[in-house]
Amino acid sequence: MAEIRTRHLFALSLKISEMQNLGGTPLGDRRVVVLEGGTFEGSRLRGTVLKGGTDWILGRTDGALQLDVRLTLKTDDGELIGMTYRGVRHGPAEVIERLNRGDTVDASEYYFRTAPFFETSSAKYGWLNRVVAIATGHRPPAGLLYEVFEVL
């Protein structure tokens, strides 16, 4: 198979609760973001993101942010799904400065990609345990937005 095909899985919206700056560690500038919750919606599943997920962000020496996120999805029919993803966000310094100030920045001005994986005991959503996904991200002032795609 020479090409990678995808199918839209869901749109994900996350709200940020608080951020703790752990400072300069041996790996880089470490920040821990606590997620307030959010929503997700697609043609095969939808629901809310439970409060308490975290994003362990590493500000690398090359200027990129490395993301390491763990959160819990609760479907509209009450099933729980663990979602983890790692990703990278980077762009020109002036664009990143605008993002850091809380300005509205068009997503085309920077690179923001993640690789989500899922874990659930739900029989209905068990197919997610066997999915590789990719996502595009956007960082508006109010939180985080992702479009998540299943790799076929």
C-alpha cells in the first residue's frame, strides 16, 4: 500500500484548567497542564472529556513543544475510553509568541500534529483498541481543538 488513507473519527475540544511550570529540567522546560474537560463528536462516537486529564509539555531546545497527554472520554451512552497521545507543535518564533500571549492565530501558521491511541473495556467501542490515529491540532485562546482521524 503506497498511500495512507484516513477516515474522520471525531472533533475534540479541550478546556484548560491550570498550568504548573516545573521549570528547566534536564530534558527541557517542563509544564504540566491540567484539563478541565471538553467534548468530542464524530459519526461513530460522541460524548464528554472527563475533568482531570493532563498534558506533560516539554519545551525542547529546538523550540518545539513535545506533548504527552492522558485523558478519559465518556461516550454519550456511558462508556469510558482512555485516550493517550503524543505530539509536536512548532512554528516561527513570532507565531509561537502570539500563541503564548493568547492571540488568535490561524492553524495554518504553525505545525501541530499528534498520534492518539485508545484503550477501553467496552464491547461496543472495542474496535478503538485496534486503531492507529493521527490528529491535527489548533490552539485558540479558549483551549485546544483537534480533528482526529483513523488510519485505514
